[in-house]
Amino acid sequence: MKKNIRLGKIELKLLFFVFFLSFNFYNNLSSNSDLEGAITEIKVLDKISSKNILVKLKNGDEIRHKDLSIRSMKCRNSKFDDNPEITAYIQVKDLSKKSNDDVFVFNGWMFSSSPSITPFDHPVYDIWLVKCY
């Protein structure tokens, strides 16, 4: 009789442990999906006229702003609220250069808090990341 009680306690602990692991796994998946955004906001500065414009990009869509073709592939917010970090994968083409139609001026990750890590280098325009939601 004691063997059955001990076996029942072990099964109950095992069942509780499996439930706890699956709950934590589901919690991590849902929190990671909350950090991903569908829309990226960037500011484009025209260095010649000193005017900037706020551009909202739906991830995957391409927009044209004057001589630039800009596409945001993915954006993500950080888990921390005290110093939020926004990252986005952005592709930019310069449409004024006809010889290099398929070459990106910028193709990579952009960081809101440290734009100098992967700088956008263009003689006329400057781009920086503002928001992801």
C-alpha cells in the first residue's frame, strides 16, 4: 500500500513540474511576441533644407521619400522600460544613382539609442529610428 502512495506522490509532482514548465514556455513565447512591432517610425532629415519628416513604415512595405526607397523588414522593442532600446532591420536604396539600382545604401540593423553602431551614411539625408509598435 505504501508503494502506491509513494508512486502517486511522484506522479503528482511530475505532473506539477510538467505543467510549470509548459506555463513558463508559453509565457516566454507570448512576451517575446509582444515585443515585436508591425510599424516602424523613422525620421528622415534633409541635410540641405534642414527639414525632417516622420515616416511610418509597415514592416515589409517599401516607401519612396524623394530620392530614397526605404523598407523596414522588422522592428523590436526591448524588455526594459527604464532605458528602452528599439531595433529595426532597415533597407535603403538611393534612387538618384541609376548605375547602382540594386545596391543598398544601408542594409542592416538600426538601434535607437546608438545610431553610430551601424551608421546611415548619405550626403543628403540622415535617418534615425524613433519608435516601434
